[in-house]
Amino acid sequence: MAGTDPRFATYVPHPAERLASVAVTVVEASGDDVPALAVMQARARGGTADEWADRIHRTRQGERTLVITAKVSGEPVGYANVAFLPAHPVDRAPAGYYLTGVTVDPVWRRRGIGKLLTRRRMDWVWERDPVVRCFVSARNRASLDLHRGLGFKRVAAGASFQGVEFTGGEGLLLRADAPRS
Ligand SMILES: CC(C)(COP(=O)(O)OP(=O)(O)OC[C@H]1O[C@@H](n2cnc3c(N)ncnc32)[C@H](O)[C@@H]1OP(=O)(O)O)[C@@H](O)C(=O)NCCC(=O)NCCS
């Protein structure tokens, strides 16, 4: 699609072949994980590893935040976090827990790792709040399918949510409600 951000995965809804699944562990990221995660993020999403290391350290130190990593044979192959954000004064995105930053190393994509990282964070939020939110560029179709497949529904469309502007000018605010017990 013209104008698609190269940082997004190429959209392939029905791959001709399925990759073998791998043994993955999902754990809270430790300080020791940060350098490898920073390199992975810089490679997959741009910016420098130093910038990412600062960002990941700051998120880990936040009060209502979670930083997790997916590992294969002890090596980080995926990264994701959660942050509690106040209501945004300009774009009016509501206060609450937001899933942010999910990235799977390109070599390890399409083996269910993004799904695992997202499911883990949804459960973490639901232990604290009945609503979990995220925002996604309208052009990031792989991410939209990932989140929709886990029960996220569109709440609004806009040029920015929580101050984040989107490739192509439009993003979607999504939410998923905790299952009723
Ligand atoms: C989005 C991303 C995290 C998905 O990670 P992943 O480990 O490849 O995803 P999974 O294997 O768990 O896929 C789960 C579902 O998401 C959807 N999906 C994932 N990648 C897709 C792709 N390239 N094309 C179409 N659908 C895709 C599919 O519905 C998939 O289910 P299926 O494999 O049964 O068809 C990964 O592509 C990535 O790191 N992208 C770059 C960073 C990014 O855009 N992050 C999201 C920011 S909001």
C-alpha cells in the first residue's frame, strides 16, 4: 500500500506456509535484558539503541507500568509494555492502562509471539482495571488484526491519541473489556 510505514510488518493475512512454533517464555524484562531489547527495537523501529535503552529504563521505573520480553533459548526476541496514562488534554484519549510498543524481531514473526505478549499484558491490566486500551495506525493492518483477534474493538479514529501521531494521519483507539466472571 502506498505510504505504508516500513516499520510495520508486511500485511499477509493468509500466508502460504505456516512457520513452526517455537518454545517461547514471556517474562518481565530485567535490567540485564535492556541492552539486547534496545538493539532489537532500534533495528525494528528506528532510532538508536542508546535512545531505546533510555526509554526502556524509564518505562521500567514508572509506577504503573509493565515491561515484558519474549525469549527463545534465553535470548530476547520480543518486547512490549503497558503504561497507565492520564486523560490527554488535547486529543482527549481517556485515562487508563495502554498497551504500547509491541515489537517482535522480524526473524521471529508470525509464530504467535506478538499474540503471547499481548495476551499477557491484557491479563496484567485486567487484574487492575476492567478496561485495557491501545492505539494503532490505521495503516498497520498486521497490528490491527493481532489486536482484533484478541477481542479489541474500535472506539474512535483520530489524528493522535495520547499525543502520538500516526503514519498516514489516522490512528484507531481500541479497547478490550475484561471477561465477566
Ligand atoms: C505486529 C507484530 C508485533 C506481530 O507480531 P507476531 O509475533 O508476528 O504476531 P503473531 O504471530 O502473534 O500473529 C497473531 C495474529 O496477528 C495477525 N498478524 C500478525 N502479523 C501479520 C501480518 N504480517 N499480516 C497479517 N496479519 C498478521 C494475524 O491475525 C496473526 O494470526 P495468524 O498468524 O493466526 O494469522 C509484529 O509484526 C511487529 O513487531 N511489527 C512491527 C512493530 C509494530 O507494528 N508493532 C505494533 C505497534 S501498534
